[in-house]
Amino acid sequence: MENEFDYLSEKLHEECGVFGIYDSTENSHVALDTYHALFALQHRGQESCGIAINDSGIIDSYKDTGLLRDVFNKNLLDSMDHGQIAIGHCKYGTSQGVGRQNAQPLVIRHIKGHMAIAHNGNLVNSGELRRELELKGAIFQSNSDAEVMAHEIIRERLNTDSIEEAIEKAMYRFKGAYSMVLMSPSKLIAVRDPVGFRPLCMGKMPEGQIVFASESCGLDAIGATFVRDIKAGEIVVVNKDKVRSIETHCKNKSTMCVFEFVYFARPDSVIEGASVHNARLRAGAFLALSNPAQADVVIGVPDSGLDAALGFARQSGIPYGVGFIKNRYIARTFIEPTQRLRENAVKLKLSVVEATVKDKRVVLIDDSIVRGTTSARIVKMLKEAGAKEVHVRISSPPFIAPCYFGTDIDGKNKLIACQMSIDDICKKIGADSLGFLPIENVCQIAENAKCDFCDGCFSEKYPISVDYEPYTSKFDEKIK
């Protein structure tokens, strides 16, 4: 029988990635460009995906559950590959649930026109807003924050002269994390919340197309040049190749989720002026200084543990080795019904390179421990492959608090660091020693970053109040 922490996969997930493009050239390929950009952002969400296009004011879309390669094929992309504006979305289902009804972009038709929206993040007051809207007769087709935000924007749109003015007014009611792209019949709009929890950047393609993406790797995938990060609280409006910025809500520099640098973002991305790859190298170096080990080889758990392992090796002088081969052809594995099959599922994802670890004292670097089960299986695999000792080092501090801003850390009862001491965790996972990155170092890893950081999941200190009542309607209970 499974114990309290026995889950197949304990890796954290960020809620989604977003992309938008405005292309007024004669040979535009907005759907194909969006597909390629989302492919580069697929690590941010693998539950569902979608693309919405705007052709001469008519918005059409397609979305479904699954990976991009499963949802879209050549014929479908060819049929959509026209128009001037497109937005795209890839989602990981967190507290808002999974299913096609929660896939984005959302396309809304209202009395003043059409609108499509793709959102990354989580509102802490979405329940309060939804309750108010439902009591006034609003009808919801999903339980996503994006639909709540769309309702609020449309309510403001009825009394304003433009969609951007409606967004500007609605933002006074939104509390929490949101980096999003929207399109109207004539405009592409990018918006980032006033705290700047989640990344969002702007780029430009060689022929002048304006693009927005959650990470710079999405720009690189389509040959766009990075222009700048969207400011915290900024609304950027693109219309007929003109770019205009609204900074009503730009009060402070962004307070980025530090876990973007630890795990979420791709290592080739640059966020707020800081290289993700370099940040992970620094995390490994700090870890070697604070939690040294006597060992023969340093290895990392793919993918985000690899850079930190290299940083640890360089700082410590212990040789770096390739300890695991990751199966690139497996996406997510469903929870298996027996202990043996659950362990086999982990082995399908990771294989140990025995020649690297046999008869060696091994330092194993991973980005986090949430529940401990996966770490225990990985340590067991290394020892079965002949490792004499396994010293686990984690390139983030222990998780001691929930995240309210789009990460699926949803309760202290699911966090092993809230239930056990570090020594007890070490025993549970079968390691010879265990060390975490000190909390004073975690916000130092992104060198020269032009932002502050939210480390609430490690410190229980958040940049905004999270004292809002959750709200679940009868509809939510049925669709989960």
C-alpha cells in the first residue's frame, strides 16, 4: 500500500506558456510560427495546447488536450496558417483542473466584437471575482482564471473606447500572477501583472513582425530577436505594426518567481537580463560551498539538475560525469497500479550509466524534493548500479509553504520538508547525506537580474497578500 508521499512523479509544474505574433506581411505564417514557438515552450505545459488566429477581424481557434505534436498536424496547421495575428498557449493543469474545457486560448464573442486570451499564472482572488460574476448571471464554460479575467475585461469594455482601456481598468481587480497575450479583431496585446511573477518578453522578426513569448527560447525558435522584457504592470499594444505601451500599473520592478531560474525555464532562455544556464551553475557552486561532500563524481538529474551539477563540480573540483540517460520519447507517465510497475515507470524515463557510478562515491544533484518518493527511487537505482555512496544535494531550499501564483505546490501536507527533518528525509530517500541550497543563496543565483524575487514557497513570505477565500462552484465539482 502506498504511504502518504508515494506518488509516481513529484516534479513541480508551472501552469503554462504563452505566445503571440502580429504579422502584416504578404506571406504571413502566423499559425506555423506560433506552433514552432510553442514547441520551444512545451516544457511549461504538456496537458493541453491551442492556437487562435485572426484573419481580417475574424477569430478562429483550435485546442485540445495533449502535446503539440498530438493536437496539431500538417493539414490542420495549413488550414489555419493565414491571417495577421495569432496567439498560442500550452498548459499544465494545476488546481484549475485539466480537460479540453480548460484548454486555451479562450475565444469570446461579445457585443462589441471578439477577443481571444491566453494566460499564464494564477489569481489569488479568482474565487471572489467568480462568485461576484456568477451572482450577476455570468455563465462559465471552464474553471480557469482566464475566463474570469475575460469576463472582467468584457464588462469594462462595454463602457470604454478600446480593449486596452478595458484591460487597464480591469487590472485594478486582478490580484495575483498573470502574464498574458490577448487579441481583438485588430490588435495584439501583451500584459504582465504589477508584481511581475511570471516572465514575458517581446521580440522582433527580420521582416518586422512583433512577437511576445513567455521565454526568450520561444523567440529563438522562430528567428526573432529579443527586444526587451515586458515591465511589471505594463500593457503593450500592437496595431498595424505600431507598438504602444501603457504604464499605468508600472509602479515597481518585477518580483519574479525564483523557481523560474531553478527549474521551470529552459536553460537557453534569458529572463530579466539573467541567463538561466548561468543561474543554475551558480546554484551548484553555492551548494558546493555550503554543503560539500567527499566523493568521486558529480552527476545531475536531467534536465535542470545538469547545469547545477556542473556548477557543483567546478566549484568543488570533483569530476563531473553523465550519470543518467533520459528517454526523450516519453512525455508524462500515468500512475501505475502496483509498486513494481511504478518503479518501472521511473526507469522508463531515466536509465543509469553504470560505468559512471559503479564503485564510486556519487554526488547527486537535483533541483528539488517535494514528496521524496522519486528521490528515493533514483537513489535506489544508483545503488543498484553499484554506487558505493550517494550524497544528494538539492539546488533549492526545502519547500515549506504553498505557492498561490501558478505552481502546483498546493498544501503543506504534501511537502515532505513540513513533515520531516532533513536527517529523516535523508533516511527516507536512502541517501548517505542530504543538503539543500541555503535560502540566503537562492535569490543570489540569477546574477545581474533586473528584478527582485518571490521565494514564498521557501520562506512563506509573499510579495502580496494571499488571504483570499477559495471558491468552488457546483460546476467546478462536476468537471474536475
